Amino acid sequence: MVGRDGNQQTPWLRKAWRYGLPLAVVGLVGGAFILGLSSQFGHPDITRDDESPTMLLDVPAFQAPPAVPARSAALHPDAPVIGVSHLGHYRAYAIDAMSRSHSHVINDLLGGTPVTVAYCDRTRCARAFTAPARAEPLDVSVGGWLNDGGVRDMLIRVGAHRYLLKSASPLGGGSPPFPYDRIEVEMSTWQEWSAAHPDTDVYLGGGRKL
């Protein structure tokens, strides 16, 4: 076969021209498509999450969900947990179970005392609150996400008012101070926490919302 320039084309060159160009085009298009998918659905994009705009939400919290005794908990020793010690009672909360938007807040009862645990998977911030004179779970819920002037934080809601999770400071000037007392939490692994507190139990997910 003679090409347009008058030179003889060998069989392998004809095949390369016939099949190589279409395959190259398909490869480029497919690569671009896969790259686009990986940017949207691949590894978590922390920067994209942090740049999410301010959103005001009201996501009901789990109310006094079931906890599992340490001896019965099928939890990996290295699993991260949020540990709470209050008035001689101990409970761990599996971070994996609190990392979804519908499970960031748990309004719990620990030894008959209300204890609310809140966790933001974007900022890796955990807080716990109580009200000593109260015998029923607190009324805290997920209030949204704040991204304003370099401040990025999960919002928690009590009634009609929203507060920053990290500081419990009110969002806006018209809200009263946060109504509950803060108690300390310990970020640990299940192995470390259960070894230090053998009589602990652990929240592994699920429960009832109000």
C-alpha cells in the first residue's frame, strides 16, 4: 500500500494507524472520566469538606441508645473511641458509629445522669455535656455547619438556638449562653479504654431518635 506521500506503508504500520488512534482516543477519554470520578468519590477530600458553605440544620439526636458490655463488644482493639467518665460510670462511644451526619450527637443517660456526646468528623472534635439536676436526656441536636471568616465548626442546637461545638459559644448575639455543663472526654482506642476501665460499656451505633 502506498501512502499519501508516495511512500510504501508496511502492514504493521497500517494496523497501527487503523487501530492505534481509536484506542488512544478511548484511553484518553476513559482516563479523564476515571479521574473525574476519583476526585468526587475517591478518598475523602478534607479541603472540599472544610470549604462547604454554612448550613443550618436540625438533625434529631439518638436518645439513650443501647450500649454493649465490654466483654460482649465485637470491637477491634485499635478502633478509636470517645471515652466518658462521670460520677463513677464509664462509657465509650465508637467514633465510627458517630461519624455520620445523622449520628453526630447522642443524648444519653449514664448512671441515671444525662450525658450528651457530640462528635464532628470534619474537625475531629468531641465534646460532652451534662445537667446534674436533670434526670432525662438533654435536648441537643445537630444544628449544621459553620464556615465564616476562617471559622469552621459543627453547630449544635438547643431549642431554637445554635452553638459552636468547640467552644459552646452562641451563634449570633441574640442567643443565651449554652445551658449545659461541659465534662471531659478522652479520645482513645478501645483496647486502651477498656483496659483502664474494665467495667465500661460501649455504644456501637443505632438507637431511637426523638
